[in-house]
Amino acid sequence: MRAIINKIHKLNGIVVVPGSKSQTIRGLILALLAKGQSSIENFLDCEDTKTTLKVCKLLGANGKLTTTKIIIQSKGLPLRSIINKVNTGNSGITTRFILPVLGLRKNFNDPIVFDCKKQMRQRPIASLVNVLNSLGMRISYMGKKDNCPLLVRGRLLGGKAEVAGNTSQYLSALLLSLPLAPKNSEIRVKNLRERPYVNMTLKWLKDLNIKYSVKRIKNVDIYTIKGGQNYKPFKKVIPGDFSSASCLLAAACLIPGTVVLKGLDVNDAQGDKKLLEILKKMGAELKISKNQILVKGGHKLKSLDINASDIPDLLPALAVIGTKAEGKTKIYNVPQARIKETDRIKSMLEGLRRMKAKTIEHKDGLTIYSGKLNGAVVKGFKDHRTVMAMSVAAMLAEGRTVITNAESINKTFPQFYAILKTLGADIKLTI
């Protein structure tokens, strides 16, 4: 699918931001692991969460979705899987979070094929595999080393291990499952990136009365998790997703008008709420109140140097904002942006250059100069965040812009284009 987008001069309206994908998926997996009935309100209905829910059902949970929430019923541990193959689609978070969960099955010695779709197969997983093998599981590669598909056996026992810190998802995956392992665990991480996502996981553990401790020695984080614990069923309201809202916030700040975003909780653990702080420093007019952000767009913005280590998903939106911020904006210390659904440093570099923006690539980020954008045909790279960010750029560019792979928004934010249209965007979707 292609999105054909023309420049607009005003953006006005009210938006209800959908629930957080990161929070929803954590909730689904913890509901699977808890014995009893759990309730998740403001459940995000998108490709990634549907994939997680499907896998949870294969591992023994039952899910009932209503208009406002999803009810998960689970028998808890040991998990009673009814299949010998699991496919996690193109969801990176589901792939990494579910892998250690397979070590909590009743029939843990029965081999299970763990696979995903083509895009996710290209993303590395060796660090997590190595750790899980040292913690009792027996995982081998069925094809290329460091990638799925995998053959998974063995029980997650716990113990001591060190995992890579280049993505927070490896650590969060362990933190979710290890409290249920029979042994105590100690996990060490050097140079941890995306720390707010780990804090989000720890908040879930704390709320569910899981015992753990954390200490930091120089650049090493050490997590101690008591084994033999249990998750209790819970009720949770999922806050709005700051990651999905990032492109809406960018558009609202860059285009004249007034936009109100509802459902965002600035006290939530989501790291991408840092975009509010960045935009304020750049000169945007934001009025933040409980569960609501009012944006008055069209103000002149000034450039910043932005350390994006903890906020890699914001790189695409920040790159577009940089094209309209006076001077040059540098986004740095975010090499992990290259191992997302696509290499987002490359995808944003190519897209913005096609629109005549002056952009310089670095190993760990981008430098973007302010300037006029021109409409062009740009690739979406089958990446939802690239597509959404380039759509914002298209609303700022002179003339018409065509973006390929527009259907990629369904991965996390299916309503994205419909919402932009209600605000005044000129968008047409074609096959």
C-alpha cells in the first residue's frame, strides 16, 4: 500500500492516543504466567499485540476481548503448551520476551520449533540464546547462527549470567521469567541502553510483589532475582503510547493549529515521554495536564544535540523535527536504531535526502540541518516508525509525497492515518 500525502497548513483537533504497546505486551505475558483471571484495560489492538496474544493462547491462556478490555484466564505454571511450534511474526518484543517463557513449560524436554517472519529472522538473538543456555535451557540454531529459527528444549532453572545491553529487551525478557525459575538468579549487564524500558519491567514486578534487587557498579548493572516466586492475577489500565504519539506530537508542533492529545500519562515509566522535554527545550508550546497534552503548533524551534541512547524509537520523529529546527540537530549514541525493523538511521537518511533535506549519517545517529522539504517518492522500508515519520515530513513538504509500505503502520498504530485525517491531513491510500 502507498500513502499519497500533500502539504497542509493547519492541524486542529482532539486525539485519543491508543494504549502502550510495550505495556500491553508485558501485561499479556504476565497474565499468561499468573494463575487466575487478569484484566487489561485500554488494550492496544495491533499486529504485535495480536501476535503476542496468539502465542499466549498456544501456551495455555484464554483471552476474551471486549470493547474496553481483554480478560486473560490462565492456569499458570507449568505452562501446558498444546503445540510443537511457535511463530512470533515480525514482533521483536514478542520474540525476545517469549523465548525464556518456553523454559517454563510442563513438557520442557519436548523440542519446540521457535520461529518468526522474514524481517525478524534478520535481527540478532545470540546474546539471549547464550544466556538461556547457561540458565538451564537447551537452544540450538536451525539455520543461520544468531538468528531464528531455533530448536528449544530444557527448563529455565536460573543462576548467574551476563547479557548484552545493546537492547533492553534481552534483560526485560529475563526479568519477566526468572522469578518463576526454581533457583535464584543474578544477571549482569554492561553499558545498558534503553534503561526506561527496563524500569517499566521493574515497575510491573514491583506492582506484582516480585522480590528483586538492583545495584550498579560503574557501567555494570547487577540484577538479583529470587527464584520460586509466583505471579498473582491483576487488573491494569494501559496508558497511552508515547512511542506512537511521537509522530502526532511532531506534526502538532511543526504545523500551525491546536491539537489536544488525550490518554498520555506523564508519570508512566515509558522512556519516550522524554520527547515532551525535548520539544519544550526546542521552543514548542505544550501545556501538560493530567492525561492530556495541548499543543499549539507553528512556533519556531531551535536545534539541539540529543543523546538518544534511551529513546531509540524516537529517532525517526526527531529526524523530521530536525528539518524544521533552526541550525543543525544532532541525534547521537543510538547505534541500536540500526537493528530495529530496519536500519532506521539509513531509512531516515535516505528518505529525508530524497526530500532534499541536508542530512549526515554517523555510526550512532544523524545530523539534520533545517531547510525546505520537497515532495518525493520515498521508501517505507516495511518499518512502521519510518513510515509514520516520513508521513509527517510529507505534510511539511512542498508538493506531493508518495510513501511505500504504508501498511506497516498496522504493526503498532493501525489508526494513524485515520487520526491524521481527522486533524486535517490530506492523505490518500492506494494499493
